[in-house]
Amino acid sequence: MRAVVADDHPLFREAVHLRLDRQFPGAVVQEASNLDELLAGHRDPAEPVDLILIDLHMPGMASDAFERVVREFPRSAVVLMSGVARPEDVRNAVRAGARGFLPKTMPPEAFAAALSIVVGGGTYVPAELVNAPDATPEAREGGSLSATMSALTPREQQVLVRLATGAQNKEIGRELGLAEVTVKLHVRQILKKIGARNRSEAASIATRAGLI
């Protein structure tokens, strides 16, 4: 995986860089401190970027800047980060193609879980933003489901993604390098955490949450 952390605060860039290194061993993580650096330095077609984490308020982020980033990196999962953001800004970004919004105040475990959702192909937005009074019913459901998914550990999310495709415990274990009994324990915890009665219901919840 190739990722770029775009933020004008060096300490925060370093912290996110380290999180990505730990969570995704072998990932190539680069940094940018403003929009120009991001656009100029990371558009090599031979080495496409899989994930871009971008600060909503870093230098260069004018009103149409996010749409430009999505346009310039069509193969990348682009995620906003910010200490403060208005719900309408986040929803506009998602409509423009953002794969999520990560508040900088998130606990490390929640941040890691949100990253797993995005890297797995889903979209993550905190429930408190999509539950604002002017949010649509679809947005409210999405936020609630994102919050539910964030309760899962990164490993549980990996198991759920494969479970939702119809894979059996033995297949999941073989793919993830886990014993079948360990997969069974993960499945049990997943069903409990997301309130699913069975594997089919878990798959439905995962699909509606955008995890697959």
C-alpha cells in the first residue's frame, strides 16, 4: 500500500505516519505539508497512491481544493482530517468523493478502526456529524453504521469483510493466517458487537456500512 499524509503540522504528520507503519506493515508512507506539495509530488502513474489523508485546513485548501484532489487522484481513497469541521463541510466532501472524515481528536483505537474501514473499501464518518439536524436519513444511517464498525478491532474488520463475501471459517483462517478456532472466536465477537444474529445479517450490516 502507498499512502500520503498531507498536513502542515509536522508532529501530527509524524504521528499518523507511525500509525500507518504499525497498522499496515510494508506500506510506503510519504508526507506533504501543503496542497502544492501533494499535487506536485505524488501523481506518478507508475506508483499510484492508495490512501491520502489530508488536513481540511492546511495551506492551499480553498473551497474547491478537495474536489481537485479527488479529481487528480481518481484511484486513491481520499480522507479528510481536522480538529474542527462543520457537518456540512464533511457531507459536501463525501458527496465530492471523500471516503471519510477522521477527527484529529479520535482515540488511537478508533482512528485505527476507521482506517481499516476506508482501506477495506468503505466510508467512515463519525455519527455526531451525520446526525446533525439537517442530515438526511441516509446519512444518519451511514453514521450510525460507521460508529458500529469502529467498535471492531482491525482484525475483526478483516474477518468481517471476508465473512460478508461468503467465505467459511477455514477459508478466512487460511487467508489471514489464523487457526480456525481463532476465526470462530472472532466471528462470535463480531456478531455480538454489531448486534447481528447470524452471518447473513452481519454481511448485510457490513454492506450497508460500506465495509465491502
